[in-house]
Amino acid sequence: MSVKILMVCLGNICRSPLAEGILASKLPKDKFFVDSAGTGNWHVGKKPDERSIATARKNGLDISTQKAKHFTSKDFDTYDYIFVMDNSNYDDVTFLAKNEEQKSKVRLILDELFPGDNVDVPDPYYGLQNGFDMVYEMLDEATDLLAKKLIENHS
Ligand code: 4NP
């Protein structure tokens, strides 16, 4: 049985597809399954934003085959860990939790780097390419620590 991890943002086309691709590249595939979803449903079925695809490609990752999904309360049963990109995602996801156990699966991804500081991965959708590069750097640093912890906790 693999450990299942879900990355969540608003549209599931900018930040969480990058988070999925980056974390998956740091974990052994036989033990871990990484996926992503959005709290909004506007982009369901679409591939990631071209700027996220390009940012990943520059860093040696192909995220172009991902398809946007909508986060639902069933995801609490499927996934062991749910990492959200910002505080608004945190509120939207935890609102759907049925109990404390489900709620406790949800964490801000940047808590890995800045525990307890409630730092957001900024939404790059309406900005320029450098916003996507910044998102990549933040997620790369956070997932370095996260991957190490996950491997330690599940070996
Ligand atoms: P994401 O970025 O949450 O990082 O995927 C967004 C993508 C699309 C929209 C908002 C944020 N949108 O409003 O369509």
C-alpha cells in the first residue's frame, strides 16, 4: 500500500501541478503516490497552465500530462496527507472535513519551511513568469524537507 499525498490549490493549473511534479520526483514511486486537485472547478480536465509547464520543463520535469481535478470530501478518505498552497485553500479544504482526524491531514505546504507562520505560496495566475519561478523555488525548498520526512516516517 502506497502513501498517498495530495497537493491542493485554487485552480489546480498553476501551483499544485508544480507541487505534485516536484514532490513526486523526490520520492520512490513504489512507496508514494502524489496527486493534485483544486478547490475550484473551472479548469477541470485541463492541463496545467503553459507557464507552469514551462517552469517545470526548465527544471527537468514534465508536468504536461496532468489533468486538473476538483477537490471533494471523498479525497479525505483516499489521501494520507493533504498539502494546501495558501490559507484560503486551507479554509476551503478544512470546511469539507467531517471530523478532527480528517482536518488533521491538512497542512500548509510552507509550514515545512516556516512552521507556524502561516505563509502562502502566492497565486501566480495573474502575474508574470517570474512569479512562477518564485513558486518553483519555494516548492522545491519545501519539498526537499518534506520528502526527507516522508521517507523517514514511512521506511
Ligand atoms: P492555481 O492558480 O490556484 O495556482 O492553479 C489559479 C489558476 C486559475 C485561477 C485562479 C488561480 N482562476 O481564477 O481561474
